[in-house]
Amino acid sequence: MTTNASAPAVVGVIGGGRMGAGIAQSYATAGSVVTVVESGAAAAAAALDRVADGLKRAAERDRLTASPDEILARVSTVESVDALPSEADLVVEAVPEDSALKAGVVAAAEQAVNATTVLASNTSSLSVTELAAVLTRPGRFLGMHFFNPVPVSDLVEIVLAPATDAATVEAALRWTRCLGKKDVVVHDSPGFASSRLGLALGLEAIRMVEDGVAEPEAIDDAMRLGYKHPMGPLRLTDLVGLDVRLAIAEHLHATLGERFAPPRLLREKVAQGELGRKTGQGFYAWR
């Protein structure tokens, strides 16, 4: 497979979990050479395994134009942000939703790469403006909010901080479209557009279960069949992860007020370890 002319030649991804591995897989499939940062040899190997597994599934669905091995050969791992390739066109951080952690990561990444590198955060709700404040070149920074599972999702939410310059936006749009994805551009605000609206629906659905209005499947069917949503809000919450939804809710509650207060049932399920598909139990039982 030859490199897509509109794809970034060299990409760095910080964090090799489900989201980071999906971002790495997507850019490698588009032809980019990708370096994934994970701390420790075991975590780095696990990240590479996630990319390999994703490519295998994509091949089984006939979604690849090259062999999984050929694409995987473009992906490597390092164990420190300092080891990112300095010539990277794009570096995306995909570490957990913790503002201090993300700020430290993007600041370290800026020191490791060239002045022309675009830095992006995959945050789903944290302030891109606050993250940009730790950088010496904030014009080269913005949010690129990918959706799970990244290789098959259609959307990337491009989040602009006040300092983001026009060339950075143009590059981010080009590097979104090279993946065959649709972009939506929003200005930085708590929860952006997608998380804010999606969470509002999800939290109300949880309150309805808590109040005994209906069972989860009935609520989901009402939205899926009545409003043509591809998936109900409670099943989607299981896929996103109840812990992830709780963290976003707590952030939006603090910034936007009581309408985003986490329901008691959500807190209880997270405390009990019922986090959704990844633990086998959330609002549904998963294999």
C-alpha cells in the first residue's frame, strides 16, 4: 500500500489503550508510519497486540487494501514521550481523562518534536484551552476527539482553542478526511458538542431506570425504533464504559451545573465494578 498523499507521513500516538491503538491502526492503514508511546515493555507489547487484533478483524471484514502484516510493519512502540520521532507531522495524546496527566503529556511532547508538528488531544470533555496554556506554541494545538471503535467510527470532532491557528485547523481537517471520516468543528466548551448532548441523553435514561420508568431494553428500543438512533443510550453507555461516563458527568456537573449531576445508580454501578462491556456487566450482561 502506498502512502495516501493527504495522510501525515509520520504520526505519534501517546497511549496504547483501546482508543490509542485504534488511532494508530487507522493512520497506519492510511499509510502513515506510526509510533505508539506506552510506559513499560509489557504495556507497549499489549498496545501492539491491540493494533494487530484490530487489523485482523478489519481484514476479516474485507476493510483493508493491504495485508495486516504490511500495515502492522508501519507501527512501532517506544516507552517514553521523549522518544517520539522529532519529525512527526501529528502527535495525538490518548491517555486517560485526567487534566493534569494530559497537560504533562502534551507539554513533554512539544519538547520532543519539531516546531511544525501539530499536537492534538483526544479528550472527550476536558478544556482544550487549558491544555493549550501549558504549551509554548499553542497555535499548533487542538482537540481531535475520535470515537470508539476508532477504525470503524465515522466522526472526528475537531475542537478549537482560541489560540489554534488556521494552518493547524486545515491540517487536522485534511488528516481526518484522509481516514475516510467526517469532521465537525466546534469551539472549546465543556463536553464540546458530542459529549455534552450524548451525556445529557444518557444521564436521563439512567434516571429513568433509577425511577422505575422502564427497563433498560425498553428505553433503548424507544430511542432506537422511535427516533431512529442506531443504538439506545444505555447500551451505548455500556460500550463507552460507565466509569468514563461518570468522569465526564462529574466534569460537566462542575462546569455546567446541576443538570449534569451523576445519578445515584450510575455511581453505585461504578462502585460495584459494573462498568459495561469491558467488565461483562453494566446495564446489560455481556459475554
